[in-house]
Amino acid sequence: MRGIPAGGMRAALTGGNTIGAAVREKKPRADGYLHIDTPALIAKLTDLGANSYLYGVWDSPTDWDDLRLEFAPAALEAGIAICPYLVPPSETRQDGKASRPYMTDYVAWAKAIAELSVSVPSVTSWAIDDFQFDMNAKLFTDSYMQQIVATQREINPELGFYTCAYYDAAIDDGFLDRYGPYIDGIIYPYLDGHRSNTHIASTAGECLDAIRAKTEPRGLGLLQLVYSGRFLDAPIPLTEDYVAQAIATGLEYTADGRIDGVIAYGLQWDNAPTPSTDRNSMYGDGRLSLVVPAIPVGAGNYAQASTTVRVDPDAPRHELSFWHYRAFTRRYPKPGDYAMEVLIDNEIVWETDVLGHPWLLWIQGEGLQGPVDVTRWLRGKTTATLAFRLRAYAQTTPVNLNVGFDQLESIGFTIDNPDFETTDDWTFTATGTIPPPAIEIFAPDRPARILAAVRDQFRKG
């Protein structure tokens, strides 16, 4: 595939609202801007085991000149392939961030990048973000795409051209039929298929297979992008285990030629600790998280975490105390859309609409009433299954819903791992498009752990 190093791409990419992912000089130059620190970035990529870099042209007006005058020649000497990465109209601001100097004139960009690739062969491909959104599709008509491709191929027929396509677009025949004739392949940001999260990595192979079934017959390449830093829509922050598993799957597919490579997106290079906003527990480091990303959910679907509890059958009273929290971003659900439930042996012992309390705070059990008396469900038993569930009661429109449980306490029965400080003892299930729950544990050195995980995978690959 055009623009792909032999053996497949192992790349990094910075991006919007990632943290510590840009490697810039510490002091402004005479023009007042912080320029790309080329020696430091080359050293980091080499240490990572990367053979490619998707060079974002967006954050600073100096990015293009830093690329063509400094970074591209240094990358050529280091043996690192470069893919300049541009933003589409939807991410372009005349008074802010934009791909400068040519802005949304992508024919001019095709000419400039192709010319650079001839003079500095480390530039082997280029890409434009997010064709699929309506605002961008209005510009990228057939005739405009023909101009772009004709311009670059007249200068360098071997220059690769890619676009980013999320899962829905990547498996959409209409999208691929429209743009397939003009591009060499797509960059697919892995987000657990339709379930849009960064804590379930086990479906990476399924997603890649589903996309390959569409791209291969069209002669299109496929690059897997793995979120390795902050993703704004992620209800649960990603971990090093997630990143390692997703990248390992991508590298396995790369090794046998099923895809063209893997991109680690948003790696935090700056050695800073995990942002404190990632600590979502009530006490300690861990909590149980049940989430719904911004996706439609069918009525009756749910996410559930369950565990077996040991019961004193003769206890005079059985009581459960738990604390819960819910947060919403972008938009709120409607009353009657979602409920939080507690179940014992599949019987509901407590439930409330996620909008049933006015406080966006940690709340104990039955609101002002506190703990819940569960004696009639446990008396006479020696064991039982305790479950916490987030259920859609109606067909829902997309919301970002994040429900947490923490600090379980009991009378008359024993719960293992009641404060969710480890990932042990709980079983997770989900139906429909809702992703399974997770035990979310804060780690102050998470960025360093993720960087090490990517390094380990890339060096193996």
C-alpha cells in the first residue's frame, strides 16, 4: 500500500485536547511561538520503537515550516516515515487552530505535500481527518477529490493519501464507494465498534474484520488508531492494559498483512502525572462504573456487575449500604430513560431513575433514607448474588451517562472487594449497545504506564 513502511506502520499521533502529547521547545523563538522540538521528538519516537509519525499540522502556524525545514530532514536521517495530518473544515478556525498556511485549500495542500515528499522522501503519505461529517462532505465532492488526487499524483504517484473514518463510516458502503476511488485507505479509530468507549479492547479483532470485509474488496488499506491518551467522550479513562491489548491485536493483524499498521493516538510524553480529574472514586482509588456513551440504546438493555455474597442465615437483620453517583455530559436523558437498580438473586431490591435525585453528588442508598433493608431477600440463605445494574427503560437518544457505585457496607452478609480497590470478585455483563461495566481504578502514573505499554508492543512488533 502506498506510503506504508515495509512490515507495516507503527506510529504516534498527537491531536486535539490530548495532554502532553505535543513535543515543543520550552521557550518561544523570536516569532513568539513554541516550535516543534525536533531532536526531542525524534528521540522519543526512536525510543518508542515507532517507524512512522503522523505529524499534525493544526496547533501552531509554525507547524508546516517546522515540518518541511526541520523535522522531515531529521526524520529521513532517523529512518522515520512521515504522514502530515491535516484537519477538515469542521476543525478549522480562522481565528484559532487550523492547518496553515493553506487552511481548507486541500488542492494546495496536495501540491505542497507532494513537492515536499519529492525533496524529502521521509514524507510518504498524508491524511485528512473526519471526512464523514456533513460539514466536511460538502467540500469533498467527487470533482474536488479528483483535483486533489490528480494534483498529488502528477508530482509524486507514490504518495499515499488517507482519511479518518469511524466505525459507522468505515463499514458504510455509501461512504466507501464515494471516497474509495480517491484514497489509498482509511484510518480507523478503535472505540469498541458501535459502543464508543475506551475500556473494552476485546472486540478489536471483530471490528477490524468487519471493516476489512468492506475495504479489501475495494483495494483500500486499513490503519488502526488506538486511543493512548485522553479521549473527550470516554466515560471511563483508558488504562495501560486496554492500550496494550488493542495495540497487540492491531500488530498481530499487521504482521500477517491483514491491516497496514497501528497508530498510538495522544501519547503523553511530558512525564506529568495523571490529571486529578481522572479520579472518580468516592474514597480510595477505585469505584464501579456503569456507563452509556453517546449512542442510542434500545429499551430493556442494561449493563450489570454482580458478585456472590456470603450470608449469615440467622442474622436478625440484613442491611446494604452503598453510595452512588451519576454524571452527564453534553445532554441529559429524559425521565424514564434510564434507571439504576440493585438486585439480589435477580430480584430488584432498590431502583431509581437516574434523574430521581437532584444532587450530582455521591449519595448513600435511598437518598435521604440511606441504607436499604434487604432482610426479606436474604433471610435463610447462605449465599446470594448481588448485582448493580444500569438499565434503559425506554428507547433512548444519545447521551453521555456515567454511573458510579462505591463504598459498599453490609450487615448480616459479607461482600468481597466492597470498595472496588482491585478488579477481583465481580463479573460484568451487558446487552445491546451498552458496554460492559468496569472497575475504574485511578493510578497517579497512568501516562507513564501507557507509554511503557505502547513501547513494549511496538518493540515486539
